[in-house]
Amino acid sequence: MCALVRTFSHDRMFLHGGEDVRLSKESYLENLDPEQLEAVLKSSGRSLIIAGPGSGKTRVITYKLAYLLQCGVKPSNILLVTFTRAAANEMIDRARRVTGQDLEDMTAGTFHHICNTFLRRYASKMGLMNNYTILDQEDSKSLIRHARAKIVGRSGEKKRFPSPSVLRSIFSFSANTLVSIREAVLKRNPSHYNFITQIEEIYKEYTLEKRNQNCVDYDDLLVFAVSLFEQDDRVRQREASRFKWILVDEFQDTNILQLKLVEYLASVHENITVVADDSQSIYSFRGARYENVRDFMSVPNTSVFRIQTNYRSTDSIVNFINAVIPSGSIPKKLRSVKKNGVKPRVVKTWDRYEEAGFVVEEIQKLLNEGFDPREIAILYRSHSHSLEIQVELAKNQMDFRVLSGLKFTETAHIKDIMAFLKIIHNVRDKISWIRVARLFPGIGAKTASRLADHAFEKAKEGASILEIFDSFLSKKSTSLKQLRELLQGISEIPEVAGKIDFILKEFYAEHLRDTYADSKDRQMDVETLIEMASRYSSLERFLTDLTISEDFNNTDHESKLTLTTVHQAKGLEWDVVFILSVNPGDFPSAYALMDGKMDEEERIFYVAVTRARKRLYIINQTLRNYDLSLPTRAADFVERIPSDLAIFDSVL
DNA sequence: GTCTGTAATCTTTTT
DNA sequence: GATTACAGAC
């Protein structure tokens, strides 16, 4: 297909005005450096691009995409898989600008998005109705909580029995690594092994309820998509035929299911390019295995490209980065392009308050120097490490945005509104019924769950909202009547935005006023949600996007500092980066120290350090809240830093 | 049954 | 230090 395969073997000739006139005229390729260019142009068939941090991975994929389009590959024949929806959008935007082509028909997004589109299409094959709802983390936990209560009951046995969150992580780990529940418990939480029979029962109950209520969780999206292709070869053939080209970013963070999926989808045309940096694999807790990179590479005829130049950071920072390459990485040494940088600073403070004080003071200096606040970021291992700094910033009236922590879509008021919509979309969704019913005065846990059970049974018989309420035995309280009217009203309004507006006006605004001190802010959030909804005509699309893509959370940016966990900082970069609380027990986390799992922490630290373009600050504290009798030195990232690569400071 | 106050329980990272 | 389970008042 397209001239690619032919031209590739003959290398640069082609670039310097070889056969393909159309492309050689395009100046955009000149924006790439030789090693990037090679990766873009020469990779066809199966190829793996191992690219270090700051090597312009996004640019490589974007230009590869543009190049394919220029070669005449139709957008509908391309699959682009990225780690976040935002990353896909960014690449598409750039490729659109470069090529001037309309990319509407391209399939792009995260694995979860892509699996969801397959699942909607083939839902019935998998025993689902295509109006299934996707459970987010919290909904999934609620469902597990119910299943848990059913199995463990109210007896004293409950003590030390794994909590819903722990159970969820066990189930999720099992799904994403293709191991049994038994093995998952042994691997992750061996101390819970004596509860194994109950855990297995809860898992059964949870799975059954998900099916009954026509719900899938995040893991199911992947699991179902994989088994769809495994079970039906015709479906696999049909879908794989469509994708003449597949591009996958952040491949080191894929799990075994995602690897399988990619292999299925590439099985017809075998044109697949994956980009990876094994040192940046930081999602093992959700099944990511950087061994995928090795497995992918070990298939015959896979070509491997390496980009080891770092275009992002100054030489001083790159030298520092080279000194903290995680153990177990594929050996690498990054080259820098930007010269005369400032050495990273390692600053010792007393406690988290002093740390916050120092950071704010230093930021003020940087702003005076002329740095743009949008180009300054504060990173930390855990969201809880950010509280003191948030207070300190607020005290000094400095604007900031927080990417970590409670997301817009996770706040109680947004979840309430969503629950109304979810009922309309999938009447069997008990979790939403319970959530909604409890908002009304006089309806508590008991009535709510009786109503949910009733609605569920009636829905199976195909009853309407009105019929569900009419046959609900309980005394016709005013609350129930109001709920009935409300749901009926929502279902009659066609537009998504109109539905939400109706909920707000008829009921929710008042509810907010009665229950929250900050009801004004919350109402404004709901109004934002209406604004978002106005861009959607399909309720299903709206619900899906809101639970599956986080684009909605990264709102305005204007002249603000950024605060975020390292995990959420992946793929981003700033001129100035502060890394907070680099002490054993905080970063690396206490968890990792206990389990001796330092390798992943090293990679997280590596990701953090590599976000900085010009200035890098590493802050730690003398007052350790984690007292180690264990070897602290090995666990202390600061202790490992060679003395000539940073400036060591103390504000004590 | 609902609502409210108090005691116990953890405590990462997220699509 | 916040969430959640539970006991007791209504």
C-alpha cells in the first residue's frame, strides 16, 4: 500500500528530492531531526520506536500521521491509540493543520474509547444491551459494597475483611492481568488469602449484578472487546481489515489485554507502529507491563528505532536525568541539545509547611525573573501532599489549577445529576436509582434500595417510568410523587442539556440550597455541565464521554500555576518543575517501601524529573513522618544524586 | 424507617 | 484527618 514500503528501504535519497515530489515539497518534514525522520519515514510493517523523554514522541506520531495521509491513506483506515483523549485530540489537530485534511472519520482515542465503540456495535454478541452504562470507579465500588454486604453480612466477621476498594483493586488486577481471583489475592494482598472463598463469592455476585443491571466497569470494556475478537473470527477479520495503519503511543503502559487487542487489530494489514519508553512505565498497579515492549519486539520482522536525543531539557537537567535512569531499564544515555542550563537544585526543608513556604517564595522570584506562571508546575507523588502548598498559594493570592484529586465528574453534585440521566438511559441501573432516591427527604437507604429493586424487576418486563411508580407499593409519599414527576419530565425532554436544566430548575437547585453551604459554586458547576451537554445530541455519547474521558477536568489554563500528581503529568512539560516531598515514605511511597517495590517508584521519579525544560527543584524534608529502621539510604532518592550534578541547599 | 452524633478505620497512583 | 459503620433518638 502507499508508497511507503517501496521508498523506505532507500532511505534519505527520497528526502532530498527523491521520487516523491509531492512530499519533498512539504516543509513540515524538515522540522524533524534525522533520527525522528527515520522513525517517521522508514517504519512500516511492525515497528517499535523506543523514544526517551523529551524526544518529541508526540511530534513523531503526528508527522507519521500526516505522512500517511499525504501518501493517500484514508483517515477511516487509521487507528490512533493514545493514553488520554486529550493527547489524541492534540495530535489530530496538529495533523489537520499540517495536511489540511478533514480527520472526522479517523478512529482515535484511548483503548477504553475504542473498545467501547466495538462493544456498542457488537453488544448483543456479548450478552449486553447496547444501552449499557459504564460504571466509574465509585459506582463500581458501590456495587461491590452491596455484593460484599450480601456475602459477609453484618456479623463480626467483617473485621479485617477487605474493604470495597481493596476488593475492587483485586478484581481489576485479575481482569487486567488475566489471572484468577485466587492468584490476584496471592500476588497483591496475600494477607487476605484466608478470606479467599468469600472474596470469590463476592466476585461472582458482583459480576452477576453487573450483567443483570446492564452495566460494565472499566475493565469489562477491555475484557469484552478482547473476548469478542477471540470468540468470533469474522468480527476480528472485519474490524482488522479496516485498519490499514495502527499507531499506538505510550506503549509501555499497556497491559496484556491491550497488547492482545492491538495484535488482533493489526492481524490483517500488519502495519503497526508503537512508541514506547520503558523507563516511563508507571501504571503497573493497573496491570501495565513494560514487558509488552519486549514481547512486541520479539515478533519476527519488527523493526526497532531509537531516539535518544532529548529536545526538551537543558544539558544540566539531561545530565541529571542520566544519573537517575531507573534500574532495569533498557540501557540508555540521553543526549541534550539545549546548552548552558542551570543545575537542578535539591533543597532540604524542615516540614511540609516550610517546604510550601520555600516553594511559594521561589515561585515569586521566578515570576519576577519573567517566567510565565503557566510554565511552572508543582508535582507530587500523592494528592495529599499538595494540601499545604495549596493553602500557602491561596494565602499569597497566587492562582493555580489542580489536575489531581477530586475531578469535576467525581463531585457529589455532578454525580447526582448524572444518576438521573443514567436512569433514563438504562432503567436497570440500581446504583443510580439508589443515589437519586436518597436525595429526597424521608427516603433513606432502605426505601431507596427497595425502590431500586422494584424498578429493576419492572424494567426487565419493559415497564415505563410511570408504571414503575404506580406499582410501587409503599405509601405514596410526596417525595416519591415528586421523583416520579421529575423522571417522567426528564424522559420527555429530547435534548440532553434540556434534561439537566429541567432537573436543576424543578428540584436540584433547591436541594443544593438546603444541603450545602457552597451551593452557589455547585450550581455553577451544574450550569457548566449544561453547557457541556449542549454540544451533545446523544445521551449515550454524553454519559460515555463523561465517564471515560477526562478532558472535561482540565479546564481553564489562563495564567495559572499547575499542581498535579506525577501520574497525571505524564506527557506534559513545563519550564520550571518543583517536585515535593522527596522523602522515603512520601516519594517513594510507604507502600512501595513495605513491599520492596522500588523499581516502579524509580520510574515515577524519572517521569517527574523529565518534565522540566529549564529549572528543576527537588524538595525534601528533615522531619520524616515515616520512621525507617530499614535501609533508608537505598530508599532515598536524594541520597543517590551525584554531588556534582545538582546544587544542594537547605533553608533550615 | 430516617436522621444524627460518635467511634473505628484506613490512608497511592487512574482509564 | 476524612470517610464509613454503627448506635440511639426521633
